[in-house]
Amino acid sequence: MKVAAEYSFHNGATALARRWQQELDEVYDAIAAVDAKVCRTKISREKTMPGKQLNDPKALNREFKRAFQKLGWETRRVGCSYSDRYYRPGFKDRASSRGAFREMDFVKNKLGVEVQFGKYAFMVCSLCAKMAIFHNLGYIDAGVEIVAVKHFADQMSTGVSRFEQFVWDLEKRGVSNIDLPMLIIGVDG
């Protein structure tokens, strides 16, 4: 795959160049190691493109996992223990966090990386919730979000998040006091 676009959010590019240049070089190496052509295995059943051969996001994620693990990056998973203290009487027995967890795709030297080829809501969740949560837990200090540019997203199922919409939203949203320095990388196959 190729890096087609980059967006520095909350001075992300500067922070990464200053503190995580080696890790950032590895992110670029991992992206380059992924061959999107081998992930073009999904046959569409959507009305708008029946029978069209598409890139399979699950296969892409497996390829990214292989590439990052080869470079010593680790997946970080934390268990969730949900409270029942907000439940009304008579409903507490319905609260359960059995098996619940949050997961960051890749972490190395307090830099977190999320690869997102899912629906738009998951991309926003990565930045607005997951990055802040993993920072508050002491696992990361900055992040990288890898997403498809429109050209590549058009080769997947409808509704896949895109670099362009993410950047537009971030520019209109602005920076919050909980935001970490982030580099948003748009990739193309």
C-alpha cells in the first residue's frame, strides 16, 4: 500500500517527528509491506455493486497485523469492568461486563496505532474515545490513525470511513483538551 495523504491533528506530525521518528518510520514500512491486491477477495452483495470484487477489510486488517507484529508492535487489550451503580433498583442484575474489553491495534513506546477500514463511527470512536482512554490508562502519549482515502474506500463496501471526511470533521470540530497529538494517514491500494 501507499501513503496517499497525511493530516497532522493537534501538532501530531511535529510530536511524532520529535519523539517517535523511528516508530513513525516503522508505520510507513508496515504500510508499504501490505499488498492490498491479495485482499481483493470480497464479492459484493450490495444493490449498488452486485458481484463486484472488493477489498476485504478483515483481510486488510490481518495483513496490517502481520506487518506490524513483524516490527515488534503489540496489540494492547484492557478489560472493562462496567459499574451497575447507575441502574435503578430491580435492574442491577442485568448489568454485565463479562468478557468486555477495549483494544488498541498496535502500541510501541507509548505510540498507539489504529487501522480503521470499518464504518465511519468506528473511526471517530478511535480518536474521540479510544486514544484518550489508552492515554489515561498510561499506554500511549500520541497516536496514528490509518484510514483509506476515497479512491481506496470506493473499492470496499459502502460506508467505509474515508480520510477526507475524517479531516473535514476534525477541522470543523477543532481540538479538545482531551485530544492527543495525532497523525492521520490516508492510504491507497
